[in-house]
Amino acid sequence: MSIRVFFPGNKKVYAEQNGFIIQTDQPQSGGGDASAPSPYELFLASLATCGGIFVKGFCDSRGIPADNIELIQDLKYDTVNRRVSQIKISINVPPEFPAEYYQALVNAVNHCSVKKLVYDPPEFVVETVVKA
């Protein structure tokens, strides 16, 4: 799989993947136009939405409506090291959601591919290539 990244102007950085254009920008305080999430914000959102697709799949496979379920992702920052120190995902279910599936929802979110990538990171190879 290849992802092509290009620069449409100012601080915008777009990625073309599988026929989609994924837009990112920087906040105005960083010189951007604040027209899209920053790459870091997009990465954090991918953690939450990945968990969400596993919750949705769990519910769909059991015929449980998911339209009243939401995931809330909260971040704790380590101000000394200037990094996220904790990511908490709360799965908010309606009162009628079957209690016997609460832990199963947690297990479903733990199958998230993005989360697994963070736990077991790949090798990164970065190179400069002269265009032909």
C-alpha cells in the first residue's frame, strides 16, 4: 500500500490513499489556516474511530443497535515531557444495552488495529529519493 503526500498550500499537507484525499492543516497559532485537523489530531482520532468500528462490528454481529452508543476519548498530558501520557476511551451505552456485554465491548476496542500498532510499532525507514 502506498500513500502519496502533497502540499496544496500554506501549511496544508494532504494524503492520497485508496482514492481518498485526507486533508490536514495546522492551527492558526502554528501558521496554518485551521481548515482541517493537524496530522497529530488525525492520528489521535484514528485511535478513537478504530475502536468505534470494532464496537459497531460487535453490535452488528449481535443485532444490537449502535446508534445510541458513543465513544469518548480523553487524553492526559504529561506537561513535563510534553506528550500524551494516557489515552482513555469510554464506551457510553444507553441504559437498555445488555450489561453482560460491557466487558465484551472493552475487548472489542482492544482489537483495534491502530492501538495494536502503537503497542508493537513497526520499523520506520525514511529515505530521500531523487525523482526521475
